[in-house]
Amino acid sequence: MVLWQLWSEILLDWSLTKRYWFDTLAGLLASVLFFYSMVLGLENLTPEGLASLGLDLGPLLLVFAAFNLVVGTFQSIAYSVQSEAALGTLEHLGLARGGLLRQLLLRALVQGLAGITFNLLTLLPLVLLLGVRLTPASWWPLGLLPLYLAALGFALGMGALALQFKRVEGFFTIVQFLFLPYFFSLVRFEPWMTHLPFAPGAYLLRLAFTGEEVSPGLLLLALVQALLFLGAGLFAMAWVYAAVRRRGLLGRY
């Protein structure tokens, strides 16, 4: 039954992608243009370009990919809650086999896979436009896993806020803009950064796509941090879900 529910979510996501293909392509183009224009702006800050700022395009591009993955994931569950509440079908999801949490988690997994595909499609034209040379290691999918799991845990926490407050776009805009300088500060990665949120996962992604060696300690730290985020997110979502059901506020604006 879980596999059938997962397949249903895959079909739903594919149907929406086909139906709104123009918006999907526009979002892809916007993401490419955003990073490309940012690079052009940074290069024009000084006559010597990015080199004088101590920036390398490769790590900068991969940190941007990490930022896109986290931001795209953290919005997914909350926006599902918000759109279903607006349609008046949030309580119907709660009646699905396994309950609301399972259904939202399955939807987030599918949207996460779509987000990873979207990011790879964004990465390819930017690599060609900027002349960045990437040499992905054979284990590069493993480099995505901790970052995605951490982002999923954060998404569950944001979904808990959406269950309580329903409309959360303003707060999400604040979080998104705070994430931008935070992630780009990780371009010059320092050892003390390994314990910052999402930092080990972002650095692991960078190592995976540049073909560098990764230490078992870094991989373990990234996985532990990801599982902590996931556990905290599941706890927050379950606690708020129980609270709004008890108060009769599940689908109400």
C-alpha cells in the first residue's frame, strides 16, 4: 500500500509538471540566470575579477546547488499543507492510509527527487556557460543523501509551522534570504564550519562533484546531523499535527 501511495504521488507530480511545463521551464531558466548574473556582478566588482576576491567558480557553483536543494526542499511540505488547506482537502489527506504525516512525507520524497533532477538540470547549463570543470566521483549520489535528509527534516519543521499558521510565505521569504548569505559563506570552507547546520552536507556535495577524497569522519558527521534534523522535524510535525487535530484547526484558515 505504501508503494501504491508513493506511485500515486509520482503520477500526481508528473501530471503537474506536464500541465505546467511552461512554469517549470521558466523556473529552470530563472535559476540559471540568477546565478549567472550574480557571477557577472561579482566579476565586475574588481578589475581582476573573482580571483582577487579569493573565489573559485567551481565551489561557488556547487554551494549554489546545495542552497537550491535545501531551499527547494524546505518549502515543499509547508506549501503542500498550505495549498491543501486552501482547497479544503487537508483533512482528506489526514484520512489517507497511514495518516497525514505519511502522505506528506511521501509527497516530499517525490518532490525531493524532482528537486534533485531540477538542480542537476540547472547545474549542466551553468557548467557549460561558465566553463567550470567538474569531475564527479563514482559515489556522488551518496554526497547528495545527507544534505537532502537534513533539508527534509528542516522541511518537516517548516510544515509544522504551516499546520499551525497556514499562511507562511512571509516567514519563508525571510528564511530564504537568510540562507543565501549563509550558504555562500561556506564557499571558503573552514574546519570549524563542520558543525554548522547543513555545512558538512554542503561540503560533502562539493567533494563528491570535484572528485576529491572524503574522510569517513566527515561522512559520519554529515549523516548524524542529517538524522538529527530528520528526527527533530518528525517530532515537531507529529506534535503540531496532534495539537491542531485536538483543537479542530487542521484544515481551517
